[in-house]
Amino acid sequence: MKARFKYRIYPTPGQKHRLAKLFGCVRVVWNDSLNYCNELYKKGNKKPSNAELQKIFITQAKKTENREWLSVVSNIPRSAIFE
């Protein structure tokens, strides 16, 4: 039997702002990764591992000018939100 829990949170204005930044970064990384995987699929190649995707779209992306703002958001969401 699986238990299911439902939670409701009431973030402060500062927490709302940090959550929006975090989710915005997650959305961009997800969309970039999805686009990359779709292109590989069209070419008949296999999907890369999650570790490879993280290396390309998070670690390496933070070092580029277009995505350096990804470094602003904490890689540990809990600490970024509840500070």
C-alpha cells in the first residue's frame, strides 16, 4: 500500500521570489535537455544518461555567457528557499 500526502505551503514574498528563480532555471535546463534529446532521437541516436545531461546542461552551461545566470541559484533548493 502506498501512502499519499498533500501539503500546502504559504511562502513569504522573499521565498516566492527565490522559488520563481529556481523554477525558472529548472524550466530552462529541462527545455534545453529535452530539445537536445529530441534532436538525438531524430538522428537515430540513443538518449544520453542523466549524468551526461547534467554535465552538459548544468555544469558546462554555467561556464558560458548565455547561461552563467544559472550559477546564481543554489544547487540545493532547500537552503536557497528557507534562508
